[in-house]
Amino acid sequence: MSARAFHETPSSGVTAEFAARMQGMIPVLETKRLILRAPKIEDFDAFAEMLTPPRGKYYGNTQTREEAWGEFMQLTGPWLLRGYGAWVATHRDSAEVVGFFQIGAEPGDWEPELGWLVSQDAEGKGYATEAAKAVRSHAFGTLGLASLVSYVDFENKRSVRVAERLGATRDAEAEAWLPEHEACCVYRHSKEEVQ
């Protein structure tokens, strides 16, 4: 077995304590079956598995492990810069990682994005909808965001169904603003859908 790269190795001592304090500041969201908590370095293996071939085909392009690390950092950084970012969704009973859910602001976005990425084992069980509802409620409720959209690859039928189950509707005007090389479905979420 090869050694883990330095950047993927958890800190220890004082730096680990500091990281834990910062992670403790990120709100924990709970649903009937899931706990959404702050990302940790230890979650990267699950994230990389979802982004590298064959799972990563709907997340832009499939990525190398090194490219996935950059995406992982991009998901976690907004907490410090914007006050929102990504959560890791885990099973309430087993702590197994189900997926990653975010309120994001990536280059090219015109407004906050509700995004999700789930493991293959989690597909078809309603976890994505359940966790996304919790994140959406936090975005509109606690954070008071005025708008929220989801960007979904045209071919990603499962994510299309999640967006529709959330009550989001296609926004043709927002889709028209996207550059041709980033064309996708834009689903707009409504505050009225938040219960």
C-alpha cells in the first residue's frame, strides 16, 4: 500500500485542534435519516471516488485524484469566505458517507447554487432529496438568501428528478446566460417549497 500524500493526511496536535474548532463552527443539519456536518480531510476518499471515473461524469468532466482535491478545497473554502459551503451527509446510524451537499458560489455562477453529489450506494434511496431539502431550508431560512439555483447536466436524469422532487423549476432565462461550453439545466428553487 502506498503512503498517503501529505495534503491528504490529517493534521495532528495543535493544528488538528484548531481545525476541529473551525469545523465545529459549521452548522450541523439533521434529517430523519441523515446528519450533515462539516467536511474533514478523512472524507476526501469518498469525495474522490464520486468525482473520478466512472462516477464523475456528471460533475463537469471526470477527474484525476489530484483534480478532485482541488474541487474538495473549492467546496470547503467558501465557509471561510462566504459563510456557507459544503456539508458531508452521513447515515445517522452508521456515519457512512452518503454524499456532499453545498451552497456554492463557483466561477461563472450568478447566484448561490444548491448542489449535490451522492455515492453510488446512496442512489435511488431518497437521500439526495432529503439532504437537499435541509440545505435549502438553511439557505432560505437561517441564511436569508434571496435566490438559489441548481445546475444539472442535461444527461443526469437522477439529478433532474431530485431537482423536480424539490419543486424546483427550469429557468430558461438563466440557462440562456450560461456560456455554451457550460450549458446545462438551471433549476430555480422557491422559498415557498420550504416547509
